[in-house]
Amino acid sequence: MGRILFFLVALVALALAVILFLPGLIPVAAFKDRIEIAASDALGRKVTIADDLSFRLFPRTAFRVAALEVANADGFDAPYLIRVEEADIGVGLIPLLSQSVEIDRFILTRPDIRLERAANGAVNWNLAAAAPQDKEQDGADSAGAPRELKLGDVRIVDGAARFDDAAAGQSFAADEINFAVVLKSLNEPLELRGEMRFQDTPSKVDLVLTSLAAVLDDNPANLKLNLEVGATSAGADLTVSTNGGIGYSGPITLGAPDLPALAKLVGAELADAPGFDKLSVTGQVNGGDTSLRLENAQIAFDDIDAQGAVSLDWASARPIARGVLSTDKLDLRPYMPPPAQSAEGFPAWSDAPMDFTSLRNMDAEFDISTSAIFVNDLKFGESRIKMTLDNGRMTAEIPELSMYGGQGSGRVVVNARSSVPSFAGNFDVAAVEAQPLTLDLMKHDNLLGVGALKFNFQASGASQAAIMRSIDGSGGFDLANGALKGVNIAALVRAAGQLQQGFNPAALQRAATQARGPSQQTDFSEFLSNFTIENGLVTAPTINLTGPYLTMTGNGAINLAEQTIDLRLRPRGAATASGETGRTVAIPVRVGGTFSKPTFGIDAEALARGGLERALGDVLNRGGDTQNDDAQGDPAKTILKGILGGQQPPAPESEGTSEEGAGGGDEAAGETSLEETLVTEGLNAIFGARKKKAEDTPEEKEDAPE
């Protein structure tokens, strides 16, 4: 009995010895060359392993490989495609005898993967192109080929990967890769979960591929992906295929609350400029490794919500987006320099540099239909825009433009390719409501009416003030059935025409004050003008206004850079609404001041100048005694004649006609004598009026100033 027990103990000890020491007796290193050759033939790349190759049976059957390296393809720069510092592979021996590989442990420690794309588009990871194409050996039923693969504890520990894209001039890197993989069989789902740092940003990956066997056979498979990269999250439920290159299609979602951070991660770093803050996208994607197209897209970009179709191509250094979109509003205010602020009135132009570098962030071609457009304080209605972004130059063709009740078309070009941006554009719209437009544009609502507006311009400058100093262009407007709020020009002219009892400045001032105020307005049936702009100076050679009790012509200039107004108007008031009957009264009016504080009143300078010239002409040309040496030698008359360029006095026709000719012509024609009255009072002030005396001689009476 003791001998039997001793025999059993010895047998167990021998078995343990075999288990513990037999792997060390097997010359695994002798198979190293055969393993390298077989692996190289299978991959089509040279595979090398270090001499430190071992095999053990306890506690698990396993192979240990050190410094496994798969060579790079010819023509690429990286020293290898894959290098693994250590691979610990646990294999089931019995399943292997039945041509099935069952791996219960597959741990890759510090693997390093180097992926490359050449300038011609070739890639170094296309092993299928390099591997032998022997169908008999590659077939699923070929002798010696494993028919099944099962993975147990599969892990990547502290891995790294790098992708250098010479075609796009970009590189991407990931490190601290720690993934766990589950694959029960080639025909069952492959699950991958783990963490890494992508471009120095903490990231998480959760991936499920329905069938690795389908992918290996170039057949479609389903891929579910949830990805977190920093603050960005993405999800997809895709059908993927590797036949002829990577392809995918299916629903996707993307949420990027920090768009500049995401752009930096994918190699499209955005300029530090207004806008481009956040992005979220959902839709049906169809794409490959360098481009994609999104159908039924729902896009939220900053404050813009849009629907439609979009494509994105990032194969080159500058990504380009194309699409046809519709949106309820197109809010461009975040991408425009903010308007200058003012406590009251029209704000001063700012000298602060404007930033248009957002236009250089990417290239784009979009056809956008929208219900509203916001550009700083301006609001546009239902419109269509064909927008092109090309390396910092934006062109917006607007074939359908709705603005302030009107319809038309326009074009705007903003060129930010250089340090000093330039601008150009044109607009042609009809049936525009003037009051809301001037309120948003000029910060006052004093102009009412509906009409047409044409305007073209070009300018350059890095600030608002610089643009206003450089703007050139031309245009015109034609308003109908409107009014000028704040002043009743017709009442002002009629009041001035009622001053028949000599010139009374106080009465005229009262009339002017009464004609101005919030409740006053000048109605018109038509108001039109053309204008040109040169270096910020708007010149209007003709201004015409027609209305009840009033017609008006004029001209003038508006200095956009200085925000000043200088308009000379010549309104003519009538006693009847039609102006066809009754007396008419003409008086010059001047509009001045600034955009914030415009002024409006009687143009006393023009009134005095016009009346003085006519009256002095009468004085200098009136009939008289040519033999009167005192009259001919009057020094005041001689000086005024030289200043005004009067004619030589004609020979008198009859005695006493000069007085009648000095004051009766305009009255006979229905014109007021206000101007002549003003001149008379002015001459009296200059030369000193004298009362008539009985002892005055006829010569003295005739020489006394009127």
C-alpha cells in the first residue's frame, strides 16, 4: 500500500515537472524564423520578432512575443507600420488542433501604430494589396487556415497611434490608449470600449461591429459608435464597408458646444474671430475617409437653425462645405463688427479695427433660403442668398431680397484676404417703406413713404471710420405718398409770404418755430433724387419734391465720414393744394447739422443774397440824370457794382420810372415782395435811411437810398 501511494505521489510530481519545465525544454526559438516567414507571407509585409520568444503551459497555455514589428510599405516615411513592445497570447491547444483559434488572452503592451497617406492618396495600411492573392490559400476552407477566431481577455495597454496625411498636410496623434475588446467569434459582434488622449484631449470610445467576418470578406456590416472627444460628442449607427475603400452610411449626431476646440482637434483651426462658437448636427450621412454628404440635415450653427443637405470635403488643406439650406432666420450679427454705441442720436463711427478673419476659416458654397436676415441693426425679410467663401473672400449673390416691405435683388462682396478688407455691392429694390428703414439705418423716423432705391458702392478700410472715408458709389431714390416729419415746409413758406408790411425778423422766426415740431410734417406725392459718393461725400445735384401746397427743388451734400448735412432747398408754397391757382411764395430753406442733431430753417444767407443781387441790380441799372455828377460818382454804388458785376446803367427812358421798376415786377407776376423788402431794409441799414423833407431838392430825393 505504501508503495502504491509513493508511486502516485511520484507520478504527480513528474506531471508537475513536465508542466513546469517542459515549455523550457521546447526549442521555441527554433521556430522563430518559420513564424516570421509565415506572418510575412500572410500580411504581405516583413514581420520580425525578437529572440525573446517563449511558450508556457502553466498557469495558461500562452506564447510571449517581444518587439514584434510589421514593416512599413515602400515609399512611406515611418520606420514601421506597427510595433508592439510585448504581446502575451493565450491560446487553446485543443481547439487549435481542429483548425480553430481560441484566444483566451491577448494583451498588447505599448503598441505603436503609424498610419500614413501619401500626397498621391496612397495609404500604408492597405495590407490586402500587398498580401498574396492565392485564392486557394486565402479561401475560408483552405487547408491549414483557421476557420474560427475567438477572443477572451483582449486588451491594448498604453498604446499610441499616429496618422500623417501628406495629401492634406495634417497630422493626428493619440496616446495613452487603453482599450478592452470582446470577440466571441468572427460572426458575432466585436465590442471595443476604452479611453485615450486624442490630440492631448481626453476621449472615450464605445464601438460595436456586428460582424468582423463580413468586414474581412469585404461585405457590409453594422457599426454603432459613441464617441466623446473633450466636450464634443458624436453618435452613429452606420452600415460600413471596406470594399474599394472605407465607406459608411446611416444616421449620425454631432454635438460641439466648443466648435473652435473641435476644429483644432481635426486640423481646421479657426481664427480667433466673432462667431463659430457651437455646432450640432443630425442627419443621414453617406461618406468615406475624406468626405461625406449629409441628407435630411438638421443643423444648429451658433444662433442659426437650418435644414437641408450638406457636404463636407476635408481631403485638402482647406476644408470646403457645400449645401442647400433653408432657415427661419439668418443671424449674421455675430460675424459682423458690432455697431458703435451712443447714448443718444446717431453713433459716431468707430476707429476700432474690425475682424473679418472668420471668413478665412473654411471655404463654402451655400444656397440659402431664409425668412429673415439680421445684419447689425438692419432687418431683411424672406430672401434667397447664394453665398461663396473662397479663402477669405465672401460673395453673396441675392437674387431674391425682401427688405422693409419691398422686393428686389442685390450683391455684396467682402474681401478679407489682405490686412485691409475691401467691400463692394449693389442693391435694387422697389416698394420699400422709408420710415422703418431710416429708423434702423439712421436712427430717426422722420421720413415716410414707399418707393424704390438703387445703390452701388465700393470701399476699403479696417474700421468703420476708414470705410466711411473711402466709400465711393452712386444711387438714387424715388418715394411716393409720404411725408417729412418734424417740419411743415409749406406752412413755413406761406407764413413767410404773409409778411407784407416790411421785413420783420421776429415774426419770421415765430413762423419758423411754429412750422417745426414733432406734430408737424411736410406731405408729398413724390420725392426723388440721384446722388454720387466720392471718398465718403454724398453729392445730390438734384432734389425734387412735389406735394399739396408745395413744390421743392434743391441740391446739397452729406458727409458720411463727418456725419454732417448741408442741403440747400428751394420750396415754393401755394395758396391751393394743386398750386395751379392763387399766389405762390418761394423761400430758400437750409438743412444742416449732424446725423444726431439735424437742423432745419430758412436759408437767410441765400435769401439775402438773392434779394440783394436783384435789388442792387435795379439800383445800379435804374434810370437817372446822366448829367448828374453826384449820382454818377456815388462811391458806394461803384463799389457794389464792382463786387456784384453790375451792368453799365442804360440811358433813362423817362423820368420817374426807376422807382416803379425797383419794386413792382414780382408783384405783377404773383411773387411776394419779401425778398425786395429784405433788401430795402438791408440797404437802409448799410447806407442810413433818411426821411423825406419838404426842403429836399429833387436831386437829393432821387439820390436818397431806397
